Amino acid sequence: MPIVRSSLTGKTAVSDTPMLTPEQVVEQLRLLRQQIPEFVQLPNNREMKQLRRTASLNVAFAHEAINAVGASDIVQNVIGNTPDELHQAEDEVGRWTAVESELRSMLRGVAAANVVRRHRLNHAVLQAFNVSKQLVRQEEHANLLPHVESMSRIRKFGRRRVKTAEATAEQPQPQPPKLP
């Protein structure tokens, strides 16, 4: 049985389910993508908006239109579909909507797991920085000084300055040039 480390607690547990590496997940997703009927990436937002406009018709409207197809051979011949074919297509849309929901849930879970992983890593990194800052005060740990200096410089450079309302109010406003 594989041993699994919990992302939140860092504790280990035994699992019957083998864990996949990120590369294995990507490989599985690519294989899965090849097996999804009508899988497509639309190239631009304009095309997507046009498709969504028609795709988002009222469900009751769609049912009435399917009923009209069943009530008239002429309508059925013009659109080229039987009511049974339209009902099957409607059922298929519902089933693929469930897949879409599961994939969204999966994406949210993977994104949350990555946030937890980044937090765990960066927490350890900050601890290493803080411990190193304390240790460089002692002569026997002078070898850490270049690392601490570098981390301090990078950290200071990477910080964003957020202007508060107080700070912007204190700054003198530029005066328009005086005309002679």
C-alpha cells in the first residue's frame, strides 16, 4: 500500500489508491481528451459568444420546438432531425454537463492543492530565512551571510508598495505652470 502525505497536515497515511505524479496526470488527461467526442478549443471569444447565444436558449422553448418537430413532417424534414434524435441530443447534453461539472470540481481541487503545496513550501522557506538571519549573528555560521544578504535583497526588491489614502494625501499635488 502506498504511503500518502497529507497536504494540509503533513502527516502520512496509508492508501489503497496509487498516487499519480503530475506528469502521469497530464499524460492521462491528454489520452482522455483524445477520447472525448467533439472536443474542441475555440480560437476566439467572438465565436464563443455566438455559440453561447444560441446554446443558452430557454429549456422550455427547446421542448416546445422539439414538440413542433414531432407535430409536423415538414418541420422535421427542414431541420433533418426526428424528435427522438433531438431528445437523445438533449440527454447527451445533460450527461456531458455532468462531466463539465466534475472537471470544474477537479480543477478547483487541483488549484487548492497547489495553494496548499505553495504555502507549505514557502512556510519552510521563510523559516529557513528567519533561522539563517539569527544564525549569521554567530561567527561559526558566517558561511550563511551571503545567502541571508541575497535573500534580504531579493525580498526587499520583490515587495510591492501599496499607496494608502493617507500617503497619497500627504504628497504635494503638482501645480499647473503659471502663465506670464
